[in-house]
Amino acid sequence: MTRQPAAAAIVLVCNGPGELTTWVRPLADQLHRQLPLRPLAADASNSLNLVLVPCPNATGAEPQVAKRLGLFDAIIPARRFWALLWNPRRFGPWPARGVVVFLGGDQFWTVLLSARLGYRHLTYAEWVVRWPRWNDRIAAMGPEAAGRLSPRWRGRCTVVGDLMADLSATAQAEDPLPPGDWVALLPGSKRAKLRVGMPFLLETADRLAALRPGCRFLLPVAPTSSVAELLRYGGPANPLQAHYGSGVPHLAAVGADGRHWIETGAGTRILLVEQHPAHGPLSQCALALTTVGANTAELGALAVPMIVLVPTQHLHVMQAWDGWLGLVARLPLLRWLIGVALTAWRMRQRGFLAWPNISAGRSVVPERVGAIWPEQIAAEAADWLAHPERLAGQRDDLRSLRGRPGAVAALAAMVRELLPAD
């Protein structure tokens, strides 16, 4: 790395693909609009950087995704995080002053990083602030997170709102979809979820298309995935595909509009959305069929009605859980046995899994967990589509949870306050 020293550095800290798309990118865009920052302002005195931290839910492709955004002067991958802590100078000349901003992962990593670099520290907290003593400022998503703070630290906290509330305000429908009831298919981006999600949703699309011939489908290609990977998990290379009846998917011929489509073995066409983020196309959908994860928060912020799916009939591959459960379920040799036991336990003890339900503390969107199959999900989706008033009610519920836009600008203002004066 040969970059020249900056007067000050803003360091955004993130862990996985969901946070990178829905938190990091909007804040980075906002900071570049408010401040001259490298790399977009080549002669700027301050720089914007990204540090990725170790996380079992990361895919490993986050550095490449971040690089394509073109918003960061330096990107440190998670595999080099410990080397960064040990010797920051190996990664270039860090300025003496700066701000570290927590935007996903384990909050303790940003405590270590800010202390090592000697920078000020800001945490964006959805639910809880774990290390308030070492935070110069705290940006809380809502009053719940702020209320959990000891009175000693509340003076450092500002409620900025939900960063994802700004998604609907920035979603653009400049490229309207063709007419029809569009259903979004979101199988996930990680290997464990794709192995189940792709064949499951392909057959579901076939069955739903038979029930409602006017139905149309789209599938956003996650930035950490690829079309080739989706086809692989939807085809015979995936052993789980034998449990489903959609046949072997293939890329259809590109139409006159230049759009790319997957076609199932039964002939159902599914539009591939390769733009990132896919907020514009998603916001035009009547319904989404999705796995659990950050995508449920993203859909909720866009007020897209959804059915959340967790098929447990393939427990031995469902090792995509968060936290220590996911780590233990990946242990060599014991992976299969422990993965089955832990996932089965979590299914019995589970609370809500979709972010709108977690946020509301009640069932806002349906969660279908268990030995579910495409036939029943297609029938349920058809019933939702046949009752637009129910879809409208779910949209209204999601909008009521979303909060007002403006959190990204408020968080950016807090970052600016922590920067040293020129």
C-alpha cells in the first residue's frame, strides 16, 4: 500500500454481506456527499476506509464487493484483521487522528481497533451497547437500545433511528418491471442456505406459476454470489436437488430488453437481478419468499410483504446460524452430528427469526419453520396474492415499523463531530 498520509481517517468496521449493503454503503455514500474524502476526492486531506472483522456469517467475498463500490481508500479483509492490530504500519501510514465506526460484527473488535489506532470510537447499536465505557459516542437505533444504557453513559448516546429506514427513500424504480404480480425469490447468499434454498424455491416457483399463471418471478443475485453458483446449487451437482421436482435450471436466451433469465426444467422463467443493491426491483414486488437473515430487514425497510422460510428437513446442512452455535456446528468431524443437534434444539427453543417480527415483538410476517415443502408454500403464496387487501395490511405494518428516514444523515453528522477540526 503506497497511499500518502491523510490528516485524519474515518474507519468503518463491518462483518458480513448484509451489513455491507444496508449499513456501510449508505453511510459511506452520505459521508462522501458531506465531506471531501479520499478516494473520491483524490486531493482530500481525510480518507474513508473499511476494516472487515472475523465473523462466522461472512462469505469471504466481502472485500471484492467493497472494492467494486469504489468508496474506500483502503480495505482490510477479515483474514488480516489480527495482523492489523499487531502492526498497523504494515497496512500503510495511518494518520494520528481518526474515528472508528462500528457497523456490524462483534463490538469488541472496534474497541480493540480504536484503542490500537488511538482513534475516537462511535458504535451504531441496534439493541444493546456492550462496551459503552470505551465509546466516545453511541448512535442508538431506538429508545430500547438507549434505555438499556446505565445512566452514567446515556449522555454519550443519541437515538438516530433505523439506518434501513432510508432504503425506501432511496429505492429507485427507474427501470419498471413488466406488468404482472412479481414474486421475489431470496434463497440466501451463503453455501448452507443456497444448498436448500435454490432447489426449494425453484420448485415453489413452478408450483406457484401453475396456480397463478400471471405470476412473475425475480431473483436478486447477491453480491457475494454469482449466476453460475445459483445454477450449480439448483442443479444435480447439489445432492439436495434430488428431493425437489423443478428439473435442471439453465440460462435462457437473452431477450430484446437485455434482461437475463433462469429457466427451470418445467419452463418457469425467473428474472435475474444483478444490480446491487436491488432495492428498485424488490420494491415493485407484490410478495417475497425469503430465507432468514439481513434480507428480512431489507425487505421490511422496503415494505415488501414476505413469507419467511426455514425448511428443517435437511438439518445436516443448516449450519448458517449466527454466534457460537454456527461456529460449533462447523467443527471438523463433529460437524454433522453437532450441526443436527444444535439446529434441532434451536428450532424447538426459537423465538422470532425475521427482523420485522423481532423488532415488533409480535408476528408481523409469517415464519414457516419445520419440514415444509414447496407445494404448501406455493399454495400459501397463491392465497396471499389472491387477497391484495391482506398484502396491503402487511405493507402497512412494515411501514409502521420502519421509522422515519434520516438515520444515515444523523449518523454521518455524529462522525463529523468526532473528526478533528481542520
